[in-house]
Amino acid sequence: MEPELVGERVMKLMKEHKIAIEELADRMKIQVKVLKGKLEGKEEFYLNEMIKLRNIFELDIKNCDELFFQKTTENEKNVVIK
């Protein structure tokens, strides 16, 4: 698991669901500064936090696998970098 990549993916979910960092931290029952560190890739998400994210964003097993464990997803492979 690459913490930076996971953080980017979680931030993308936050944007899609219009959830601010403060709201997500509150729903996960963690401090904002701890969540920021995880989103920046400085720390990894613990299993209990992964489960909370799965529930908050209503992810299925495939989406969880893509979010936390795949190096690159099909969508990320199709992104053109300019």
C-alpha cells in the first residue's frame, strides 16, 4: 500500500461526496491533524479507519480493494498527464 496514493484517492472521494476534512475527521472520530497526515501520505490508514471510510463512502469490496491495495486502478491508467 502506497500511503500517498491512498491519500489522493481518499481526497478524490471527499471531493466527489462534498465532505470537508473536518467533517470526515469528525465522522472517523480522529483529529483533523491526524487525518491530514494520512491524506498527505505521511501515515497509513489503520484497518479500523479503512472500515470507517468504507462505511462513510458506502464502498463495495472492489472499490475498497482499489482504494487501499491496488498500485494503480484502470481509471488512473487512463489519465493523461500533460
